[in-house]
Amino acid sequence: MDIQSILKESRLHMEKAIESTKRELNGIRSGKASASMLDTVRVEMYGSTMSLNQVAAISTPEPRLILVTPFDKTQAKVIEKAIRDAELGLDPAHQGAVIRVPLPSMNEERRKDLAKIVHKLAEEGRVAVRHARTESRDRLKKLAGVPEDDVKHAEKDLQKVHDDYIHKIDALVKGKEAEIMEV
């Protein structure tokens, strides 16, 4: 394995950490409705457990409303129960062929709690990026037959990549925090 492949692999691991952090942050409820808010909802249907987006179409026609349209209309009650049981603080209402999920307004205390959760998730992302850097640095040091100067330059490059990804996570946090605190 050479220096370039180690750096490329490190970049790949850091990119996965960013994607994971984005997914986690999208699941956090802010003031606006988002279909990704229901990504964690699992529905017991046809003898197996499936994610909600496999059994229903999810849309957001209004900023404070999520519409869930089951593919199988007879399973609407099961889907409604699954949303309620997911402990997201949502109260779905079955209305004919659709399930309406209004978002309750958030108070200041809830916004601060969500901001803490955002920071916790961001820290997990930062740890994953640091871990990728540490692992790659260790592999660089173990390379045989490579000049020491090349290893030092590669470590500097690795640190620059690490810093870039940490800044990306910080930007994600800043955006999500502004979204949450928006009244």
C-alpha cells in the first residue's frame, strides 16, 4: 500500500462520517416538516418489519404538516400506530386514504434540548473523522521503504483533509442549529 491509497482511503472514511452525520441531523425535528423525520419509523406489516418509506409515500405539502399515503389503504391504522409508537412526539391522524401528521410548535426548552442533541451527534461525527485520521497516520508510519520526508508531507496533507472535514461538520451544525432556533 502506498501513501496516495492511504490518503484516498482516509478521505473515503471521512466522507462516510460526514454522510452519517448529515443523515442523523436530518432526522432531528426542527420547526419545518421534512419527510426524513420519519426515517426511523418501522412498521410491522405482512409478517416483517419495514421502514415507513417502503409502505407509504411521504410528502410535506405545508411547512408544519407531513402527509403519509399508504400504498395499501387497509394498512393505514397499522402505519398510524407505528408513527405514534416511534416516540417522535408526533400525533398522526388517519383521514380517509391519508395520514396527516401535524408538527406541534416547539417551545424554547425543547429547542435547546434539540440543540444539545445536534452537538452530541456532531461530536460523534468529529470522533469518526479523527479516528480515520489516526488510523491513516498509523498506517503511514508503518510504511516500509518510504522516505521519512514523504511520510511527514503525507501527514501534513492528512491533517489538512481532517481539518476540512471537521469544518464541514461545524457548518452542518451551525445550519441545523439556526434551523432549530428559528421561531
